Amino acid sequence: MAEVGFTLTQLRYFAAAAELGSMTAASRQLMVSQSAISTAVAQLEKELGVQLLLRHHARGLTLTAAGEEFTRELRSYLVHTNELAEVARSAGQALVGDLAIGCFTTLGPFELPRLLAACADEHPGIHVSVVEDEHAALKQALRSGACELALMYGYDLDEDIDHVRVGVAAPYVLVAKGHRLARRKKVALKDLAEEPMVLLDLPHSGQYLERLVESAGFHPQIRHRTAGFETVRAMVANGQGWSVLNQRPASNITYDGAEVVTLEISDPLEPLEVVLTSMKGVRLTARAQAFVRSSSRAARQRAGR
């Protein structure tokens, strides 16, 4: 078996150039000269005997087919070289180090704090940084290595993404305090077919909520669309329509002091899973594995209370 002659530095320089699509951007991020990046990539390609990047004058870099395959394997390798160094530094000690996770925007206030608290209680040496974004952006962040885990809803998960359930979020109807159905405990979606709806219109979430309503046999009359969770609640409280949401705040009072009422849905609808996602086939760092374990325990404790 032939020995490899490339270095870890060359791999890291190549990974930065491939992710950013630019030697210049990679040099800024790594705080080294552009020539150092370019030389490292050229030496790596020479050692491997294959072209990994295509250089386009004034248009940056793109990966060749070989480069794309190499980059997929490289992400996992680089994650675990960092973990290997951390293992050596913390041998015989508690888990320490940084962990980057993503979080779907509307899940942040409801699910993320308890998972962070559970991890901090068990592993105070793990320092978690969080990036909040929408569904598609979080999947891309996982693939690029910008985050190792992402807290998301369990819909539209591609084949290359693995997941562990850490909660559930049942849909419910939201109406104003003075609404004609506000005194009921449960409501059928068809009872609202003739009234306007306020839609939480985030990418993927909007489509999910529309399809959920359409499963009752009618197309909702959408009066307002908004990406703001609290904006939906305030519009409903002020008589602009009804809505369907999945996360329930502890208070029925909206930011402007008005009041909403939550009603269970009698239609046979499956609750959404809340999941921690990661890239399939990529072994998680010890820190990420610990976060998943503590989150799963917190989910079981919450379900059993």
C-alpha cells in the first residue's frame, strides 16, 4: 500500500478553499497568505494525481467530480482529527470543547433552552454555539460542516440526513378570545373553512401548514402571511383570522396585550416530531454524541412527567 504524502495543513487549506469557493476568502479566514493556500492545494492535487478544483478567472473556484467526492469524505476526516487532539488534551477528564449546532427559528424559544440546560448539567465543559435559521439553510449547514447537529422538525429530511427524536409538537387551532368557537375545547378544521386564515409562512413550514389544513377537504382562505410566530398570534388575537401552529407558549397573552385561545383539533392529524439531525454516515464527535444523549434523556423525562 502506497504511503500518502499530503499533510493535514494541505487538507485544511483545501477544505476552506472548497467551502468558500475562493483562495482569497480562504486566506482571509485562515489568516495565511493566498499563495500559501494556492501552493497547498496544488501540492495536494499533485500528490493525489487528480484535479480537485477548477480555477475560473474572476469567478472563483468550483469542485470537479473527484473534488466533490473527496470533499464529502474530507469533512468527516477533519472533524475527527480535531476530536483526536481533544481526546489527547482531555484524557481522563470530563468532555470539553466547542460544539456548533443549528436550530430551526421557531423551535428556539420552546425546545432549545431545555436541551442546552440538560447538556450543561451533565457536561459543563462543552461550549455550545447556536446558529438559528430556516429548514433548508440548516440542512446546508450540516452538509458544509458549519454545524454538527441541527434541531429541526422531522419533515422533508433528505436521505443523507440522520435524526433522533427529542420531542413532539401537535398542531392546534388558534382563535381570538371573542371568536364564536373560543369556548370549545376541540374543533374540526372544516368548521373554519369559511373564515380567513393567518399563515405562519416560513420556508417548508408554510407548505406543511397549508397541506395540513387541506387534508380536511378545503383550501384555506389566507388573509395574511407572515414569517413571525408572534405576529401570527397578534393578528389572530386582533380578529384578523384563525391559524394553526405547533408550538404553544405558556401564556395566551400576545405582545400587544391581546388574548388568544388554543383549541385541540379533532381531525386525525399526526404530531410533528422534533428531531436532532446529523449527516448520515459521519461519526459524531464525542461532544455531539454527549449532547444527543443528554437531549434524549431530557425528552424522555419530559414525556414521562
